[in-house]
Amino acid sequence: MDNYLTWTKGVASWVFTLDHKRIGVMYLLGVLVSFLVGGIFALIIRTELIAPGQTIIEPETYNIMFTLHGAVMVFLVIIPSIPGSLGNFVLPIMLGAKDVAFPRLNLFSFHLWIIGAVFTVLALLFGGFDTGWTFYTPYSTKTELGGVVPVIFGVFILGFSSIFTGLNFIVTVHKMRPKGMTWFRMPLFLWALYATALIQILATPVLAITLMLVGLERVFQIGIFDPAMGGDPVLFQHFFWFYSHPAVYIMILPAMGIISELISVHSHRHIFGYTFIAYSSVAIAVFSFLVWGHHMFTSGQSALMNTIFSAITFSVAVPSAIKVFNWLATLYKGSIALNTAMLYALGFIFLFTIGGLTGIYLGTLNVDVHLHDTYFVVAHFHYVMMGSALIAFIGGLHHWWPKMFGRMFDETLGRIAFVLVFVGFNVTFFTQFMLGSHGMPRRYYDYQPEFASYHLISTIGSYVMAAGFFLTAAYLLHSLFFGRKAPANPWGGRSLEWQCTSPPPHDNFKVTPSVGDCYDFRAVHWSEEEQGYVVIRDEESANLPPAH
Amino acid sequence: MTAIDSKPEETPGLDESHGSDTPFQAHHFDTPIQQYESVKLGMWLFLGTEILFFGALFALYTILRANDPELFSYASQYLNTILGGINTAVLILSSLSMAAAVHFAQRGRKTLMLISLWLTLFGAAGFLGIKYFEYEHKIHVNLNWGPSFYYPVDAAEAAAVGEDGQVSTVQDENARAAADESALLSAERSTSLPDVPEPRLAPMPPTDAVSMAQSAIGPGGLSAVKPEEKIKAERAAAGEVTYSDKPHLEDQDLPVNTHRFFAIYYAMTGLHGIHVVVGMVMIGWLILRGTKGHFDNRYYAPVDLGGLYWHVVDLVWIFLFPLFYLIH
Amino acid sequence: MASRAHAQHRTDDTHPIVGHLVPMSTLVWTTLALLVLTILTVAVRYIDVGEFNIVIAIGIAVLKATLVALFFMHLWWDRPFNQIVFVACISFVVLLIALTVIDTKQNAPTLYTGNPARVQEVLDAKAPEAPITKQTGLSSPG
Ligand SMILES: [Cu+2]
């Protein structure tokens, strides 16, 4: 049967496609390649740190490595990962639309992503950059490495790619919903993508202009951020974090959306507190703009603003906790299927709770003075950005993999790989909480002997995690060619994407699908014949009272 | 930049017409109204990002000014209120013609719409022309951003830039020749020059446009060689009468950090200028399509969206004008 | 202010199928108001009312911007959500301005009163005679 993968052939039919599904797959490829590259940088860093003193690379190379690891992982992997790949693929289908509102803009933003990635690579050819992914002034206006301007330009372009994706999603959600798809019938993943898109549109332009000013400062010495010319470096931090704190939510909100889907589908249980989860996404999006100063407690920010930012930071815990409690309540009395995707979702809840709670520590003024710029911070944001955002991305990838490519992967290998990743992750980064609270500063090439055993354990953990990811790559690639054909609905989902074939046809739906409660699983039954789930609308289930 | 800014206007899929109501309806929209409302919402969201884009610079401006109000009231005297005012009027009138173009497009009056678009394009060109005069004069007298703000406007100094090994162009050689002449006139300064330790200008990049422009100007600036009358005449010709005549470096009252005023001035008006250029490209594209007869009262969304973009360019200038030119 | 997508009568050229038609007279009156306000704001620049100069200047600019948004940009007749987008974006700019200004005002605005180090370097090299060159840096806060 004809599907979007076989609809047309040739490289050009992919590179210039207007099909949101193909664009999503291309994003997926780009993100995974970047993830491999960023991961290799991470392994080099961890290997260097396996013992005190020089192990494999020079100190200067080390600085470039951790900078590249951060920049690649943030700008090329985590930010575009869920919205760009899974979001692009799933959003219109979940909505019941033929495509996003602006297919050509969608393609354009993918092309921008490629150009931005190319500039990031060019930065390496120009001598690399060692500013850290945060580009703090005045160092970034002074460092002699020539890669700063290219990478700034690259990130500027990536920013616009992100903006256009967000813009497209907002318009799609507003204007492309078919009859019957009301706001409160939308799957929670769409609410999350919508809230994310709001942040992308409101925050990213500020980053773009800030980086532009850093570039101008570097080339022309205009005296905005560089104190030697009368500029104010703390101002840079204000502007940078006005984007980059909300950017944390660009990473985590879609992840939370995925978890809402995964938890509900794989435990065959109606999501608990739908409206609370939906509104908490939007609340997080708005709150995220009010807390940026918690990155600047020790930067000379005024005491008044420190207090205000610290207080508001605590309040972000409320909508986040609402989500966690609702997920847990959803699991209660559910028939939980420990599929690989579900394992990642459960892992997310565990890791996100640790990541979120340590965020509260760091948002506390006096604690932060001790912990600032230590491995505690490194561990905290890896628990949030990797342990939560990326783990959810991998979980979502497993959830929608049969839908995207029409093939089932090996569940046993999937579960083994999850255990490797989960254990490896915790060994790597929980150790770093201890390192940090004992005073090991981040971004250091060398360290005191008393930190040696922690660093050794952390490095071993990273190898275990890497093994898990390589195993994942292996069985996913294997499934593409040798996997069992996927049924339309392998997990028993109710949202619209499970109503079309796997992989979906070019136009998504031959007939406009009927929209119901996408979390009501009572009519979903396993069918031996299909080797998947089917929706049976018999008299009995039609007369059931509403689920919640 | 061009492609980025003008993209949302083009979003209705041109190549996917399926014989619907209008020839420009994309297949994934059910009705022209749905398509129109979608592109309009998309444009508003894009304008929202533009507002935040400029908003960051407005925030920067507010911080600089709140912390150093005297600096701003001092430096503002170097901006030409009359030229700024004329430019404001030009932009308002071009906004009117743009709104009129939308009006006529909605009524399907092709000729009137095209005339309005041409008028808008002329307005934009006029704005940029005036802006060019303003910039050109400032660069002439070293009212620059960056360190060159503190270079005396003097041929000898222009040559000194070359001696530091920063600029080595044909213009630089000319400037050096001119410098030899003026060195005779200001012997004192020229003897003091070689004492300068050489890393002074090392961080300046070799392709520094400002110093190149400056050396290209050679002795034409406010150098000691030039008669005062000639300068005055030149300034009067440019219509610059409202502000200080004195080279800023000779001013006893020049506050420290004045170069920062010009940094934010060039950053904001420059970014605005880039948007005007993008707007001109966009209006040109609208004229092209309008001439081909693509627009009528059923399909005019590109004109409408182009209009919105152009009005935002106007909006930004409405704030820039009092914030820079009208500081008491 | 709700939008109306007009019914489909194509014969009358005064009614677009979609969107709202603003009469030329409204556009011209808006323009006149904008020009008058421009002259007013220039005039006010030459009157000294102390702190209020900036307030008046910004006030007039906001008024002008409102006119442009409401009438030139059709926001008066537009969808409520488009209005929200516009207002929300401006409020986020205000948020950025407010919080950063509060912070920088809380700090000592300048730790030194003279020229910054690099500027002093340039001045010493290029314009040793200029009055500003004597404002050497790093004196104690004023
Ligand atoms: Cu933060």
C-alpha cells in the first residue's frame, strides 16, 4: 500500500518535500546525527576526566570539547528534538489535519536548521570556540579562537528555525483543527507543543539580538557588554537568560507532553486531571519568563532582584508537581504494560523529580552561593535536560517508531538498552551531585586527588550509558530492515494517529476521522488477527458513562 | 535576512492550487477564509517576534539611559532633529499609501493599488536616502561606535591607523600621502605619534569598515587644514543647523562613555534600516505580482500581510524618533 | 471588535470576501492625526518640563503607535486572538525592560567615573590633547 515513505522517490523528493512527516523524519535524522556527535564529545570529556592530570587531550582542546558538547546538545539536539522531529510528524495527524498550516515555512525552517548546523561545524574549521555554550561576556568578546562569530551566526539562524516551527504549530493548532476537535479534546502532547511554541516565539528573538550584539562587540568593540569599553557584562547575562531559562522549558515542556501520552496509553488508563495538565503547560510557559535571574545569583545581581527571582523560581515547582502527581494518579490501578516506551516514561518521572528538586536547591539563594558553578549544577541540568528531555524524546521515539516507519523493534533488546541507559545515567550524574557538593568546580580540566574516585565512577557510568545508546541505535536500525510489520495501533492508543495505517498515507486521512475522547481506552481491544489494537464500538461501550 | 523576514508572506502555497475558490488556495486548507485567517495569524505571530527582536534593543536603550541620563541628553545634540522629523513624516505617509494599497486591493482596484505600492516604495527609498545622509555625516566626523569615536578627525590620525598595520589599502596610501602634508601643519602632534606603543589597536580587526571609511575620507574631515567656513557651508547644505558645531573630542563637556550612545543608536536605527530594505524588497515583489494581476478582492492576503509588516517598521520608528532625536 | 468574514458576494467590489475594508477617510484622518502628533512631540522637546519631557514623548509615541495598530493594521476589527498576540508581545518586552532596569538601578550604575580602560588606551594613543582624555578611569564611585 502507498504510504508517505513510498509516495515519491528520489533525494529531491525528500529535501524539498512539503510533507510534514518527511520533514519530521529529516529532523529526526539530523537530531540523531548531532546527538551522536555531541555524545562523542561527552565521551571524550569523561575520558579525559577519568584520572587527574592529562589523560588524552590538551587543556585547550578540553575547553573546546565541553563548549562544543554543550552547544551541539542544546541548540542542535534537545531544542529541535521533540518539536522538530516527533512534533512535526505527529502534530497534524493527532489533530486530524492534512498538514501543518504552512508547509513551505516548515520546510524553510528545516533548511535553516541545516544552515545553522553547517555554521556550527564551520566554527570548528575557524579554530573552534571555548566560551561554554553560554557565550558569557567579556570572555566571548576576547577569546582568540576564531569560531565565536560563526557559531553565534549559526545559533542566530537556528533561533529562526525554532521560531518558525513554533509559529507554524500555533497557527496549525488554532486554525487547522477539524470539526469536533475542541481545545479540550486535543491530546496533551499538543497542549505541550502549543505552550512550547509560545516560548519559542516570545523568547528566541531576544537571544538572536543578544548574540548579534556579542558579535558586534567582538568585531567593532561597541561598548555594550565589554567592560573595557564601558559595557556591562551582567546585562548580557540578563538578556541571555531571558531566553535561555525559557529555553529550558522549550526542552522540557514537549517532553512532559510525550510523558502524558505514554503514561496514559501504556497503562490503558484515562489521563488523570486532563485540564490541570493542559493548563499547567501554559502556566509553566508564562512562569518561565519570570525566573531568569536565578542563573545570576552570584553575578552581582542586586539583592532585591535575587530575592524576587528566587521566590518566583520556587513557584515553578507548583505546575511541574501538578503534572507529576497527575501522572502518578493515572498509573494508579492502570494495567501497566512495561513496554520500552513506558519504561522510558517511568524513568522520566524518576529522573525529572530528582532534577526538579535539585533545581529548588539551586534556586535557594544561600545554597546556590555554595553550589554555583560546581558539578552539582552540572548534575542538576543533566537530570533535567538529558535525564528528562532526552529520555522522553527516546521514549517518544519508541512509542511512535512503528507509526513512523511501519516496523516493530525488538522489545527485549529495548528493555535491556533502557536498563543500561538508566543505570548508566544515574551512575554518571548522581555521582556528580556528590562531587559538586564537595566543591568540585565545573568546566575544570584537572582536579584534586580526593575527587578522583567520583570522577572514575562517573566516567564508567557514561560508558554504560553509551553502550545503552549504541544498542538502541543497533536494534532500531535493524528493525527498519528486518522488523516485523507494525499494525496500525501496536500500543492501544486512542489519539488520531493510531487510526491511520503505519506508516501513514501521504495525506494522513482518506476520510476526516471522527474525534472522540483520546484518553478513553474502554473500547480499545487487542485483536489477534491484526496483531495490534482495534477500537470496537459495541452497544455496551457506547452506553458507558464518560470516563471522568 | 531577506529570506527570513519575507517568508511568511509567501506561505500560501502557490504551487498547489487545486482549482478551488481562488487560484492561490493551498490544498490543505478547506476554505479561502480559513487560509486567510491562518496566514494572518501567522503574520501577527511573526510580527510578535519582530516586536521582541526590537524589544530587546529597547530594553538595552532603557537601561543605558536610566543609568546615564545626562549622557543621552548630551549626545542627542549630535542628531539632526529636522532630518529625523522629515523621516518620521515620510514613514507615516508611506504607511498611509501602504494602507491605501491594501484598501484598493480589497476592492480589486488594480491600478490604484499599484500606484499606492509605488508611492510606498518611493517613501521607503526616500527614508533610506535621508538616513544615508545622516550616517554619512556622522562617520565623516567620527561619531562612530567603537574606539574610532575617540579618533580626532584629522588626516594625520587617519594615516596613523594605517601605520598600525590595520588598514593597508590604496585609500590608505592616499591618506598617508595627505597626512604628510598635514603633518607640516601640526608638527607637534605628528612627532608625538611614533611614541604610541603598538598593541594599542591590535584587537581591531583588519577589515574594520569604520577605519577604512575614515582613511578613504582622508583630509576631507574636520581637519585643521580645512577652513571653518567650508565646514559650515557643507553642514548648512545638508540641512544640519540644529546641533552642535564643535568636534566632539574638543568639547570640554563631552561625558565619558558617549560612544555607548552611538553604539545603541547605530544598532537600533541600523536594524530598523535593514527592515526598511527588507520591506522594499517585499513591496517590489508585491508590485511584481500585482502587475501580473495576481490580486483581486478574493485574494489579496500578500498585500495585507506586507502592509502589516510595513506598519511595524513604521511603529518602531515612531518610538526611535523621540527616543533618540528629541531628548530634552 | 469581533472579526467578520464577509459573506460571499463577489459582485460588489467594495466588499472583500475575507477581512475588513477600512474606508479611505479613516486612513486619511489617522494620517493627519499622526502628523499633528509628530509636530506636537517635536514642539514639546523645546519646552522644559523636567522629568515630564520623557513621559510626554513616550506618551505621544504610544498614542501614535496605537493609532497605527488600530487603524492602519486593522487591529480594531481584527480577531481577538490577533489583538492578544500583539498586546502580549508588548507586555513581555515591558517585563524584560522592567526587571532588568530594576536590577541595574539597584546596583551602583558605575563603579568608576572615568573612561573605561580600553577607551583610555585609545585616547592616550590617538587624542592625548582632548579634554576627555583627562577623565582617567577607576576613581572611586562618585
Ligand atoms: Cu533557569
